[in-house]
Amino acid sequence: MSGAAHLDFRSDTRTAPDAAMRRAMAAARVGDDAYGDDPTVGRLESEGARLLGTEAAVLLPSSTMSNLVAVLAAAPAEGTPLIAGRATHIAHFEAAAMRRFARTPVTAVRQDADGMLDAEPVRQALTTGDRHVVCMENTVMLCEGNALPPSSQTELAVLVEHHGAHLHLDGARLANAAVAHGRPVSDMTAGAHSVTFCLAKGLGAPVGSLLGGSAEFVDRARGLRLDLGGTMHQSGVLAAAGLEALQRVPHLADDHALAELLATELDRVEGADVPAPSRRTNIVTVRLPGMPEQLLRQRLADRGVLVLPLFDGYVRFVVHREHDEASVAGAAAALVHAGERERGPRRSPSVLRSEGAM
Ligand SMILES: *Cc1c(COP(=O)(O)O)cnc(C)c1O
């Protein structure tokens, strides 16, 4: 690293494996996971299951594949309908693939401001009699990364259970949700039949996602992973990084504290709109009055600050382990600059004085 502040806020997937993680990868004992004898993958899957509070877990290359495999494993027949919140990764980015590869029509339903699924449309859909797969997300990326408390999913879990449906939790950032609520990760999966858990976001592994569920469900998922070409061979090298990542769950509290600082600093900028979620994690969104998100993204990029555009003028900052207070200061300074270009440079008090205005 150059020592310069790290100003890439596009995603926590941008975290690179650090020296300790690379050492663990270099030292990993491996087998061939297609034959089920890679000891490091075995360890990751059993430690992952323990963390998630599920009977078993399987390692997949990505959370996108983990969600797809979960839906395929949960759907008893082709065409099993899927319900997901409108503001979720599955509804926004995965629905087309779900339709194409799982032949699953996706119904996107309302969520409340915190990102929790509205139970009423779910209830209505479930009473049609078809078996459904219901997906929820925690943390909720498109609701400013809000961390839902475990109690928020109780009603949904009861409803799903009552109708014999399957509840899948897209917990790509579930570790952030657990840390934000000071609870073990296993508390966050209560009532879910399966859970996706990303190793390659804030936890810093280069690749990998765990899919947890009952032993029977995970067996089915393993078969589907093979069919999809997601079975890997000497993947103990990756699992070693995943095991390091699991150790780092408590460190996410540092990312959250820094995100809170970033939100405070951005909020100070004139005109900035920084929505506050009920329980912030590592995501901060901001917009400036009248400025389209693509223009704001560009102006921040002009100052070396990289973010992703969302919609309605908002751009997204994701804080992770490679950021520090200097990164936050750089981000705030870039936002001031972006706003000034819109308003014209603010005149300094000395200029005003010389013009007799003060
Ligand atoms: C990032 C993310 C995914 C996809 O993860 P990949 O590993 O990049 O495929 C899925 N769901 C949610 C909620 C995510 O944040």
C-alpha cells in the first residue's frame, strides 16, 4: 500500500486478502472437494455451520450462486414462485437469473422503511396454495444497509412455517447485522430454513460464500452446486481464507464506527441529505440537492473518491477494513468540492471584507 488514504468506497467486496490471510492460504492443507476430501473446506463448512447455527453448510464461489442454489434446493418443482422485497439484491440483481435458471417467477413485495418484508402481501401470496420460497435480506443494502433485529423476522417465520413454505435469508452481510445488534450470528438466522453468508465482503476473503441449512437441504445444495459447475477442487486454499474471515466477525464493529463517522462528516456538508437507518452498519448514502447520481459520482471521482450511483440522486459509500479516518476526511472534502462546483466557489471572508461587505 502506498500510505495514501484509501478512497475506494464502491463496495466491501473491494477488500483484498491481507498478509495473514495470504499466509493461511499458502499453508492450507488441501484435497479435492469434488471427492469430498479437502480437509480445509471441511473445517470451513463445519465452523461456518456452527457460526450460522445451522446443521450444515456448503462453500460456494459467490453469494449470487448461493442464492440461486438455495432457491433451486428449496423449490419442489419448476415454476415454484419466489417472493422477495422490492428493495433487495435478489429482486434487483438476481430476478432475471432466477427466472432463467430456476424458472422461478419473482414477486417483489413492499418492505417497511427498515427493509422488513410487509407480511400482508406475503400472506396473500401464500394463501394461493402453491408452495413458495420467501426471501428476506439482512443487512438490507438498499435501505442504507440497515441491520434488522432477529425479532423482526419472527412474524414472517411463523407465517412461512404455517404455509409450509421455505424462508431463505440472504445474509450476504449477516455478520454486519449481528455485530450491529451485539448478537451472535446464529441468533440472526432464527426461523430461516436456509441462509447465504458472504465471506468476500467486509470479512475480507478473496472469494466464497456459505450456504447453511439442514443436513438434508445442504446435501441437495451440494448436488445442485455440482450441476451448476460450482464444485471446486483444491478449494482448501480458498477455505483457508474463509476460516480467517470467520475470525474477523467482531472486527466489523470498527467498520461500523467509521461509517458512523463518515455519515456525520457527510451530513455536515451544505445541502447534503444523508438518510439515517434505524441501525447503521457499514453503508452510507448521500445526495446533493438537484444533482443526478451519475454527476455526483463523477465529481467525487474527480477527487479520487469512488462510489456507486444508486437512484434518486443517491450514491453509496461502503466502509471496510482498508479505510481509516483519513479516508473519511477525503470523502467529506470531495463532497464539499462536488457541492461547490454546483453553487460556485464560496467567497472567502477576506474577499467579502475587501469588498466592504462585512
Ligand atoms: C453482494 C450481495 C450478493 C451477491 O454477492 P456476490 O458474492 O458478489 O455474488 C447477494 N446478496 C446481497 C444482499 C449482497 O449484498
